[in-house]
Amino acid sequence: MALDRTKLGTLASEQMEALELDYGDDGHAEIGDVLTIVEVLTTEGDQVRSTVRTRFNATDPYRIVGLLRAAEQNVLLALAEE
């Protein structure tokens, strides 16, 4: 079975729309490094396996870790506000 690209495509599109709303009028704003994190679920019999795949365009590994930690903090802050 082919992978359904809908979830990833929809989320990327929603992110671009949100960025354009927040920064679209700022002539000095530009997209820097980009990270994607995708969970892939596979099944073997009655067992489900979760594999996490990442892609990034940053070349500095410390920058990548810093971005991941910043994203984690954003998620934790959003959960605290609920």
C-alpha cells in the first residue's frame, strides 16, 4: 500500500498559512531552517510498530537539537494553557 501524503501535505500547508498570517507583511522575515518529524506506523500481525523519521536542512547538529528543544517547549507551553 502506498503512503498517504495527505496528513503531511495538509500540515505543511497549514503551517505556511499561519506563517503568512503572522509574518507575511514583514519584509525582513524569511524562513530559516526547517525540520519535519513524522511517525510511521507499520503492523506485523497484531503488533503495531512506531518509527519516527526526521528531515532537516540545517547543517549544524547543535542547531538541530536547539530547534527540537524549542519546539518541545512550545508544545509544553501550549499544553499548560489548556
